[in-house]
Amino acid sequence: MQFLCKEYQDGNPRVRGLVTDTRIHLVPSLNPDGYELAHEAGSELGNWALGHWTEEGFDLFENFPDLASALWAAEERRLVPHQFPNHHIPIPEHYLSEDAAVSAAQGTGGGERVAGGDTSPPVPSSQVAVETRAVMAWMDKNPFVLGANLQGGEKLVSFPFDTARPSPPTPAAAPRPLDYEDERPELQETPDHAVFRWLAISYASAHLTMTETFRGGCHTQDVTDAMGIVQGAKWHPRAGSMNDFSYLHTNCLELSIYLGCDKFPHESELQQEWENNKESLLTFMEQIHRGIKGVVTDQQGEPIANATIVVGGINHNVRTASGGDYWRILNPGEYRVSARAEGYNPSVKTCHVLYDIGATQCNFVLSRSNWKRIREI
């Protein structure tokens, strides 16, 4: 934040362009009480891992509703997309109740692997964390397009899906015991897998050391195929992650950036850590201006909120915001894009995405359908 403010005031054209054209939200800490607990325990013998949980014992990153499993169950029943959406999946009503409980597959541990020290989390109550509720409300209020949560304990970029899809049962398979766990779940890619890889690579490749995978991981061998990036389900499968929720419930593409092995680097190392990540952070934020953007209006020029933007070949749609505006991150290429809204005839056009930073403008004007006119008469 200090860097952006100083460089903006000093007239840095790159930073000025980024700040002027981008609504940037910064959250210093999603779990301040966990950080305080870890700081008091110290970094020796892995005690910093205590900070992964809140004071009440929640692992916030895995405390969100598991929408991926709901989507896959609907797909198996052939309900998608006519009876079950492939985007903006609603939060289950039971999850929003005051005494809501997270499923047994969620909230069961942190992403870091540590050795030594007593890193057992406190035992949480059955309710969803208040921080989780606040983040979900924040996501619903703001039309986020791109996001990243900064973590530690490893040095890589992780992207959805974090949830591993269970292998489909075979008719000839033997009955499984009640405590059976699938050792080889299916690695399910998101419809935006290529876009997520691009975003992850944009950060890792600009980092000064993240792609030096010959050094191995912090706790295991390199899991990124020498690229510094990995799909979450391939590395550390877990249900109900913030990244999966963000992708399936909002327009936002969210990734996890693990900044390094040391959660509490020495003061003398902070400047180098900043230099390692500075270009990556700027490059990553600039990716929000890659793809297409525009406004959906009616023939009188009035914006249409909650219109659906459909990109051919990508089975995941986005919606327009309250002002009829939308943003859709896409890799370079040619796309057949349509805009649809209830009571209006759809509009289709071809949009070209270039390699240079700068989203292609693709506006849509929708005419009212005859059925809506008949109902109004």
C-alpha cells in the first residue's frame, strides 16, 4: 500500500495507470487473532502454525460452503445448466442459519506442513466462523474480478479447484466400508483452467525465486512440475476452500499465493522478500485488464443488471453488476460471446482478446422479447 501511494505521488506511470483504472481492495489480515497467537508462540519448532486457526479454532480458508461437490452432483443428474447453474451457485440455506455447521470434510486443518511443536488447533464450535460470514457478505457486495490470498509455509501459487472430485462408482465394484476414503480421487479442472494457469504463471514467473524449483519445496519435493504453480486438488485437496467458493459463487477468480517457507522472516530479510514479490504483485494485478469488458443495456440505454455473459467453449458464465457493466478475464484469442437477460432477446458477437494488457470492449444492447411485451400489455 505504501509503495502504491508513494509511486503514484511520484508520478510512476505504471502505478498511476493501475491505481486509476483499478478498484484495489487490500485486507491486511483475515485472521488477526491467529496472527497474534502465532507471534506470541514464536517461529521456532513450527509454533507459527498455530496462527492458521482463529481463536475459536476455525481454519478460515476451508470454512466456506462446498459448492463444487453440489455442482458435480447436479452434473451427474444432468441438471446443469437448466435446473442447476454453472455459476453464481447459491449458498445453501442451512449454511446461513445461525447454528450452521460445516461439513465433516471441511475445516480440518491448515495448508502448511510443519514439524515439531504443538500445532494442534483449538476445538471450534459447530457454527460457521464470523469472519467467514463477513467475507461472504463482502464478496456479495463488491463485484470482484480477480483476487489473491497471501499465505506462507510454502513457495508456490495454487489455483482451483481445491476440491477433489470423488471417483465415480463402477457397477462391478465391491461394497466399500463406511470409513472408506477414496485414495485416488479425480482431478477435476475448472472450465477456466487455462486462465487460472495463466494467472498463476504471471505471478510465479515474475517472482525472483519461485520458479527455482530445483531447490525443492519447503517440506517436500517440488509439486509444481518445475513451474512454481499447482492446482490445489493435486497438491493438497480440501473441500470448502475460499478459492472454490469465490469461483462458483461470484465472478471472481481467486488464487492462493504462498510467499515462502518462513512465516516470520527476520527484519534484515524483509527488504529482499519485498523485492522478490514486488514485480509479481504488480504483474498479477495488471492481469485484471486482460480479456473483455463492457456494458449491457436495453434499447433505451438503461443498464441491465444480472445479465449473463456466456463465452463459447467455457462452461462458466459471469453476471453484470448493478450498472450493467461486466469484466471477464480471458486468455488471448477469438471468442463467441453472448449476453442474455430474462425478458430480452440474446445478443451475440465475436470478441478478440490481444496479448497486450488492456481488455477488449464488448458492449451489448438487448431488445425486449415479445413475451415480455405481451405480459406488459
